[in-house]
Amino acid sequence: MKLLPLDLPVIQNWSCHNCGGCCTQHLIEITEEERQRVLSQNWSAADGVTQPPVVNMARWPRAPRWRLAHREDGGCVFLNEQGLCRIHAKFGEAAKPLACRVYPYALHPHGKSVAVSLRFSCPSVIRNAGQPVNQQTADLKTIEALLVPPHAERIPAPLIHGQDRLEWPEFDLLTERLQDLLTDVRVPLLLRIFRSLGWVSLVQQSRVTGLTKPQLKEYLGLITAAVKSQFAQLPEPIDEPGKVGRLYFRLFAAQYARKDTVQSLSLGWRGRWKLLRAILTFSKGRGTVPVLQDGFQPVPFADLEPSFGSLPEGVVELFTRYWQVKLEGLHFCGPAFYGFSFIEGFHSLMLVLPVTLWIARWRARSEGRTSITLEDVQAALAIVDHNHGYSEALGQRDARRRIRYLADSGELARLCVWYAK
């Protein structure tokens, strides 16, 4: 298969630091071929594997869905005491399941090239630690050969809105102009958000199908100038989020804060009932926040609403880098994100900010603090991006309806301001 050129993120670094987080935070589904390969390796207690290495996720009468087994402590059965993979150590990297080899990269067809993004659930990605990704072409080409399907260049660009669609060169104009607005470090963070949301709203109200590239370029220049003029500074005053907006936001926060790993597969009816009760508590927003994963305490909802002060140093850089990587890598719409349109996907990407800051507040209050640190935000973003684009619940029709309401009502912008204060 002829490989396509790679579009690599220009500001992101990453190297594996053997933290073992991906081997405890993620369930690794494998193909039948991978299952047979793992079983043929004849693992035993002498190798440190004291249980069957493969588990069937499905239940009769559904077809089998295989995953690597996990220990009771949550770690993959192949994770050793040094945070290394036993398969890799014994048989080499090529013997590992494809999902393990790819993480934390995400590759998305992009016309005549392949866009590369990364998952910020990895602590090393969060910290921007390691080798520049644009110097890792050789390794990424190996992954591309395994992952990208033949004729990927025929996959069309994502929808813009409704049934409105552009060819790849015109679609790229939209993402480039939006990226310019959202990641302009000369402009305060919240002002960038207001400008970007206003710009996307104008695109949503337009019909851009059929415009030539010069026509589209001219149009985008006009609306960019319009939003910069409209939002020369943040509007004052900015209303608090409304009752419905807060309700929908809490439901999103609950879905993002869930930890769906091996323990959740064996919860039984009591565990499922506990999750249902947690969702009902989140919907009411009264009392204490139900604990959905380790590292948090059941603090009062009301304690997360007052101002936690200005954002710590490093947080603006973190979100700027996050958004740039996601936009450059097309990791926010189309096949990479539940089949969402450009408009839907961008609104979901903006929701990451208030949800992350809310979870960071929860983490701080769990330790008795009334201000957040960069480490709180980093930990919260890792939790959020673990689910962003990967949790089935966030791609369902109800979730799409809620994000559409938050965007169309202006609540999304108000939530960003409220939790960034």
C-alpha cells in the first residue's frame, strides 16, 4: 500500500516515560488474530501472568469481543513491576496488540495526507515531555501502514453543518482560520473563546457549499474581521449560566468524570444502581458530588461554584496547545469524533474547558483547597480527554442535543467564563 504524507503537530512533544498509566486506565480490545497470537505465546505464572490473558467482553448470544485481561488492582496482566509491557519485553514491540502500539497517537485520513493527533489522557502528552512529534516520522509511518485503510484519500471531509460539505482544500481553510482565532496567544484566553464561538456561529448560519476557494477565503476574512470588531474586549456584564445550562453541564461533567475500566465491567446490578443514583444526584446538583473515581472526595456541589481565583500559570499554554493539536489533527469532528459535523465537534471541543476546570476544582476541594494548581488542571484534562471522542455516551443523540442547546443559547460561553474565574 502506498503511504500518504503525514501532517504532524508542530508544537507537541511526546516520549513514553513508562508510567504504566495507559495499561491501567484503558481497556484494550483486540481482534481474533491478536487473541490467537497472545494465546500462542503460552504465558504462565512463571512469566508473571497468573490468570488467563484474554477475556471475552460480550455475553451470549452476542458475538465475542476480546480484550486483554486486567488484574484486580486495575493493571493489565502484562504490566510488570517496572511499568513495562511483558509482551514487548519478551517478543518485541511488533508482538503487541495494535491499540497498544498506537497509543497515544491518533491518525485521521485527511484527503491526500494523514493528520496526526495525540490523546491528552497520557501524562507525558499533557506535560509536553519528550521528543518533538515532528521528528518521529519513521515510527509514525510504521503505525500508518498498520492503521490507515487503503484508499483513505477517498474519504470525504467532514460535514460542516447539516448536509453542508466542502472539499478538503476548502475545509482546511475553515480549520486554519478557526485555529488562528483560537490559538492566538496575543489575545486573552476568554476573548479568543468568544471570538471563536461567534465565528463558528456565523459559519453555521451560512451556506458555504459551492463557494470557490477564493470566494470562501474572502468570506472567512470578512467574518473574522467582524468577530474581532464585535469582541474587541469581553462583553460586560456576562450573565451566570442558567438553570438548564447548569443541568446539562453537570450531566456532561458526570460523563466525563466516569472511569470505565475493568472494575466497571464487574460492577453487577449494585454497581449499575450506584451509577444511576450518581447520575440522578448530578442532575439535581444538590448535596455532595458522588465520587466516580479515585483521588476525589464527596464535596458539596455548592463548594465548586464560587470563584477559585485566576487561572494558574501554565494553564493557558496547556489549553492553547490542546486545541491546536486537536484542530491540526482533525481530532474533533468526522470519523475521528462520532461522525460529528465541524460545528458540533467544535462546540464539544469548547466544552472541554469548563468541564476540565470544574473537575480541577473538585480535585482541589477534595484536598481542602480553594484554589487550583496547574497539576489539578493537568490531572483533570487527562480524565476528560480519556473520554473525549471515546466514551459512547458522549456521542449519543441526547448528548448532541445538549451540546447544541448549550451552544445556541449562549450557555457554552457563559460556562467557560464562570469556571475560568
